[in-house]
Amino acid sequence: MASTRTAATAGQLTKAQQLLRDGRLLRARDLADRILDRNPEDEGAHRLAGDVAAAEGKLDKALDRYISAARLDPTHLPTLDAVVSIGTALDEMVRVTQALELAVIADPTAGPRHRRLGEAYFSWGRLDEALGHLTLATTLDAEDAAAWATMCATLSHLERHEEAISAADRALDRNPQDGVTHSNAAISLDALGRTDEAAARRRRALEIAPDDPNVAFHTKDLTVAGADDPRIGAMQRCAADEHRDDGQRVKADITLAKLLDDAGDTASAAHHLVAANERHAALLARRSQQYDVRPARHRFAQTRASVTHERIAARPSPTDQPVPIVLFGLPRAGKTLLEARLAAATPAIVLGERPYARVLFEGIQQRSDAGVLVAIEQMAAEELAAAREESLAELFGGAPASAPALLTASPGNHETMAAFLLTDPRTVVVSCERDPRDGLLAVFQQYFPIGNAFACRADHLAEHALLLRDHAELWSEVHADRFVRAPYEDLVTDPAAVVTDILNAAELPVPDDLADRFPRSDETSVAASPSAKPDPNAPLHRAHVGLWRRWGPHLPDFYRTLADAGAIDQADHEEILALDP
């Protein structure tokens, strides 16, 4: 509740606000401090002191003042905006959410307060809390475009892509000029295989907000930058802006890495790439979200000890359901590209990045008190069939049409592979692989705001890559007849051969004209193009073979760390060392 102030105090506050507008910060701060000395509960003076501190670049002090003002008067929405903005820049999650929670408690029916709290939770990756408050915000105020926009981003991260697109449409109906939401909608459209629509959304986002770091990051592959590209200057300013939150600065630096490399300055591009990942790693460390391979190693050891060829072979094979083809591997290893080729070669239920594994195995777990693997083995074949059908119906909003194959390029954690094989021993396991010099660099060039914490540090990236390699070796041993390696390089140069190997392993017919549909292409050294479609003959994909040759000399510490860990063969590392920077 706003405090009661005398006419004299109100006059002083007005004078202090004018001094601030005139740039006379010292006098404005002194006057605000005198008002607070007389009345420490004058929320207007706290707010003004926050404005002055922000203008002086003293963000810690500004946040203190804004939080004090918000506690005294939670109805003042610009104050809540300042708390979220500065608190996010300083990564002060606990203090910000506490202040915003108090604002919600003061009036639980105020939709804008729920929205700001949802935005704060989203910024720190607490997606369930974010979605809860955003749902309340949009229920209380269905016209809040910003709430729908953040709900779109949240649902996309939660892999609820159909709902994310619906939320994006509601946001854009109310604010068609929201470039970030166009860009976020494109992510979910891509995940659902609607690539043409996704490309159109990205082009629209780029038209609306080319200088926004979120938009620039997600549209950087639409065009090839020249040295005079205006986005370079815009992203340099963003990356250098200490008032921006670290997530935006990371995206700006990674975007700069791509733009400057396009323009022929790979040395400067590498500098920005390293800066982005150092900043992201520090952010994860502050949040205690660093990658730790030890729990995953422990789970892998348990799987290796318990899952055998005999155990898999003993499971019943469904005869009237599609053969699962599960593509796994590091990000940027060609899973989506291969899925598109397979979908064109055989009738299939294409899951894209829908969270099939999570939905399926959570459904199985609900039927039993045992662990997932034990629950699967305890269930009758009819129960497993019902669980599969229910999970697909949930993901598609109704049962999809029948098909001989089911493709999932994003099974979630690769540790779910054991459960896939015990659910259906016909499952074809496809290890999507890539020359680690290219593949690990491609992951290092990506920004994963939530999940994939291994990506921003070379040592963690090496640990994760070695763990994934061990998983592939395990499945090649215990499931040899239906295990296929799919090198990205082969997928680019001879996609028909890779697809044929997989269809043969799945015991599915191979089209007679496959080689004509997917012609061989030995050229792999062309420049990147604006192509956004998953076409193995497109220049964009060919350019990503041998990418390390351009970057290697400018990332010596990155590649040295990978080589020392064993993620890159020493002989391959020596090729990098021999390159002329």
C-alpha cells in the first residue's frame, strides 16, 4: 500500500525526479536519501533511489531499493518490472522471486503480478513454477500478450510444442510485432516437423527485431553475413552491455561467432565463442547447475551390469505395432536430418522432438510400484501396447494413423535406451555420430539455456561425449542385429546407403528408387547457405563437414582439452595442430 506523505515531501520527491531527468544524479540521490531518513517507508523515495542507482550503474543498490519499493507498494507494476530486469541481470533469483511472491500474496487476483513472477521463474529455468503462474496470469487476464509470450517459451522448453504454438498465436494476436515470440514459435514448429512454417516465422522475426539477441541467435543461419552486416554492431553492443542479463549476452556472443565467421574473420569469431561459453559456464556455476558426469556414470554401470542380449531377446515382440527406430547422439549429430530422410523413405509415425520416451515411461511407471525396467518386464504385452497407444495419443492429441515404423529423434536421456529395448526388442538403435572435431565444436557453438549443461565447457563436453560413446558400444554389443551407426559425413555424402542400412535392420522394405531420390554428393566444402531444410544435399549441411579446418587454429585450448580427455584421437588433434592459423 502506498505510504502517506506530506505536501512538502511530495514536492521534494517531484523535485528529485526532475533532477534525475536533468542528469543531476548526486543531488537527486541526496534528496531521496533525506526523504527516506524521515520516512523509511516512503515507497516513492525507494523507487526514485533505485532509478538513481540504476542510472549510476550501481545495480546491486538499485535492486535493493526496487525490492523495498515493491514490498511497500506491490501495485506499482513498473517497479516489479525493474525488480525482474535488474534481478535477472544480477542473477539474484532468490531475492527477486521472494519479492514477487510477496506481491502475489498481497493480491492473488492480480494477473500482471503472476506474469512477472512467471517471467522470473522462467529466466532461471524453473519451468513448472513459471508455467503455474503464467497459467494464472492468462486466466486472470486473457489479453496479457506478454504472459502468453512467456508461456509459449516455457511450453517450448517443456517440449509441449502444440501448446507452445497455441500460446504463441494468442500472444501474436494481441501483439503481432513480437519478434521474439515469432522466433520461439519457430522452435516448436521445427520440433513438430513443420519446417516451412518455422522458416517463415523466423524470417518474420528477423524483419521485426533484427537487433534483439534472442531473435538474432535463432535467425543467424537464415542469411550469410558480410563485413558490413548491421547485426554485427548490434550484437557487439549487446554483448558489452553489463546491464543485460547473461543469457542475452551469451546469445549475442554466439551470434557474433557465426556472423564474423561468415564475414571471414574466424579469429574474432572464436574469441566471441569462447567468451560466450565462459560466461555461460560461470552462470551455471552460480546457480549450482554445473554438469556432473558421476551420477550418469553410475547409472550406466548399473545398466551395463543388468541389461544383456538374453534379457532383451526374452521379451515379446509386438506384431501389429510399428517398429520403433530410435535415433540418439549428441546435439548437432544429424538426428533431425536423418529422421527427415527416413520419413521420406518409409511410411512412419514421426515424433520429431516430442517427448515420447518421457510420456511412455511415465505412463508405464504409473502402472507399477517397481522401477521402470522391472515394471516393463512385469507387464503383459497387451498392457505395454496400451501404454504405447496412450502415449502417442497424448502427444498427438489423438491416436495417429497406423504405420510400419515409428521414428523418434529425441528419446530424451540416452539412458532410456534400455527401456526402449525391453519394451520392444524389435527396436532399431541408430547411433548418430560425427567427426568429433566437427560435432563437439557444433555443440560448443550452440546455447542451451536449460539442460545440456555439459555444452559450454570443453572438459564437460568431453566427459559427456565419452559417456555417450560408451552407451553406443554397449548397445552395439547387446543388440548387434538391430544397431546401426549413422555417421553424419555418410549421411551428407551418401544418404541412400545410410537409410538402406536402417531399413534393413528394421526389416522394412527399401524403395527401389532410393538412390535416385537421395543422390550421392561427394562435395563437402561449399559455403553455408540460407537453406533451413534438413536436406543432406543442401550447402548448409555439406559445409558442416570439415568445419574444424577453419576453426581449429583459433581454438587451441578447446581442442587440446578434448584431445587430452580422449574425446578426440591424438592423430586427429595433430591434424589441427598442423593447420596454419
